[in-house]
Amino acid sequence: MVTVVPSVAQFIDPATDVPRVARALGETLFMVSVSFLLASVIGLVLGIFLYATRPGQILHSRVVHLVLNIVVNTLRPIPFIILLVALTPVTRALIGTSIGPAAAILPLTIAASVGIARVAESNLVAVDPGVIEAAKAAGASPLHILFGFVVREAFGPLVLSLTFISVALIDATAVAGAVGGGGLGNLALTYGYQRFDWAIMILIILVLIGLVQLVQFVGNRIARRFIDR
């Protein structure tokens, strides 16, 4: 006797489930892309100046470095779910609501910014000091040394770090979905978990895995172009 094991596809309704997942994927991509762009600008600026103002570095300033360190070290340990809830009044005041993909952008941006700042600083610190000495010998100005030599030298590792943060943002959107942020996380919770629809849950997991693989592949390819130079 042959036992036929039903596949996940047999339990998915293409007329309703696929458009629902596609819409949730669009919300996830919106949250990730906007928060990633904002966090990249904020985080890279913070990371560059964390590095540059360190004692003995190009723009060394004990006060500035201390202030930046306090800001990053204060925000970074806060679990994202707590940060998301704590910023609810601010989010509501800024955009008029604390529910939906747009409302999740502020906490996502803040969480990603401090992460990017710290990994950017680590990548810049790892640059060979000989690069700085050679730039100084060539008569380059401090800002030219910082952006034209140090940042350029660390660009490949920076891309890999940004790829890591973008993957972490995809994970964070799932957490945001648990408190009404929308996206794939919200769909997985409301349909997959609360309604015991395990087929759509598996479909969402597969979509998330594919999305992460795509982001990692693109990040690796871009980073390799700069590292192999």
C-alpha cells in the first residue's frame, strides 16, 4: 500500500494566499529598504567619526568620542522589541500612527544605525596604519585621509558589514510584525500561528530564506569587487 504524503502546495490557495504573501513581502521590502538607507547614512557617519575622533586618530577629540560612544552604547543593548514599544509615542507623534510598515521605520532605523556605527568603526580600525602614514607623507588633509584613503581601503569589509545589518533588519521586521508592523512577520503571526495555517507559515519561511540568500549573495558579490582590487 502506497501512502501519499500531501505537499505544502496542496494546502495553499493561489487565489488568496499568494497575493497575501506578495503584499506582505512588499511591506517587508519597504520597511527594510527605507530603514536600511536611512540607517546606512546615519550609522556610517557615526562610525566614521567614532573612528576618527579616537585618541591618536586623524580628528581625535576626547569629548566628541565620549559623547558618540555614550549614544551608541546606550541604544545598542536595548532589545528591538523593547525599543519598538518605547518609541511608540514618538512614532505616533511623527506619523500619526504606531501601526503599519511606516510606523516600524523609526525603531528599525535607530536599531540599525547603532549597529552599523559599531561595525563601521571596527572595520576602519582594522585598516593598516601604513595607509594613513603614506597619505600623510603625500600631504593629504585629514578629511582626505579619512574619506579618500581609510574609508576607501575598508570599503569591501564595510559592504559585508552592511549586508549583515540588512539581513538583521529582515529579522527585525518579523518582530515588528508581531506588534502590528505589517509585513511577513505579521502575516505569519495572524494567519500562520493564530489560525494554525502551517502551509502559509512554511511559504513565508521559504520566502524569507530566499530573500536573505539573495541579499547575502548580492552583498558578497559587491564586496568581492572591492576586496579583490
